[in-house]
Amino acid sequence: MRENKLRTIWKQGGCVVNGWLAVPSSFCAEVMAHTGWDSLCIDIQHGMVDFQTAISMMQAISTTSVTPIVRVPWNEPGIIMKCLDAGAYGVICPMINTRADAERLVGTCRYPPAGFRSCGPTRAALYGGSDYQAKANETVVAFAMIETAEALANVDSILSTPGLDAIFIGPNDLAISMGLANSLDPTESKVVAAIEQILAACKRHGVKAGVHTGSAANAKAMIAKGFDFVTILSEARILAQAATALVADVKAAAAAAVAK
């Protein structure tokens, strides 16, 4: 079966550097796939991406060795199974607040007897290989998003769910649920403490810890803290930041030339 780079990197003790795709474009996905990310997550929850476009984006990513994962809109078995059947090698599921939520996610991602995933890996078998059915359970990664005060209170019971591979912290929703201002690079002490609490719980339970960040500097800081999976911005935000800086630089030069 085709390699899942997340599991390979984790076995080597490394941290996965993950890119984020919110723009519904296979070409944009292909460009991102050729820039060195370990994995790319197609965001069907908050990105402008529908299921059919997600398939074309996974096909574009598969021109490289980058591992495709998907953030689904909700903890709903139908869309999770469709994304896996389309070739996603990992699922990030939002708003996992309880052990029951986590059990539902894991069960959806695993074929029996480990779970209740239905058999029909239409594109997944083309992407993964002829032995996909036999090896999918040990290859696909199930991520539970920890992003609410309720999830924080239940973090140990969530992380003790058999078969849960990893968690992914959503700093924005976590802060909002605590009544604080949202930020991908939070500095509010309560949010920082909550993130550290989740990370410590992951280490206790042997679950990989992931987090979304808003800058390379914060991503590096999270790696230093012990996170196993870091996401930096999204391609849309990277484009906006680069374009804003470029235009401001050239307009400043143009204004200076007029002033002479």
C-alpha cells in the first residue's frame, strides 16, 4: 500500500509539516503539493471546497508524494466514508467534545471488526494500491479536533478512545469557547495554558498532537514544545499576505518616484 507520510514521519520521531487548502482549485492544490509540504489538508468545513472538487484536488496532490488528508464538515459517517473512499489518508473531524464523539469518528474510519466503515474504496484502491482493503485500518489517520471548553474538560476520556491516532487543536474556536478573542497564534494566558494542557494529555495517552498556527515562528515554537503535526496558515492566507506585502512595496516605490 502507498505510504502514509504522517505515520512514517511519526515513527521516525519527527513532526509533520502540513499545508492547508481552502481554495477550490486542483491547480492550486498541485502547486502547493510541489512546494515541500509533508501533507496537505483539503478543508471542506470552512474552505470553499465541495466534495467533487476535493476529489480533483486529491488527484492533483497525487502527482507528488505528499499525503492528502481532509477536514470534513462534521462528525457524520457519510461524508467521512466518502472522503476516505476518494483517497484521503487522514480525516480531521471538528468539534469532538466527548468520548462518544471520538468513538463515532474512529468507528467510521475503520473497517470491521475495528469499526463500521462500509466497503467501497472506489478511488482509494487506485491511489493506495490493491492491498488497500487489508491495510487501510493501519494506514488511515483519525484526527479529533479539540477546540471547545467542553472538549478540554473531557480531554482525558477523549484521548483514551481506542484507535484514536491524533488530535488537532483549533485555537480560534478554543479561544471563542472560553470567551476570549480568537487567534491562530494565541498569547492569552488561558488559551496558552489550555493548549499546553491538551499537549500534556496527548503525551500521557500516546496520541499524536497537532495544532493550527498563523506563522512560521509559532509553528517552530509548537514543534519545540513537542507537537507532532503543525499547520501553517492556508494557501489563501499565504497568497493574501504575500500579495499585500508585494503591492505595498511597489506602491511605496511608485509614490516615492512621484514625490521626486
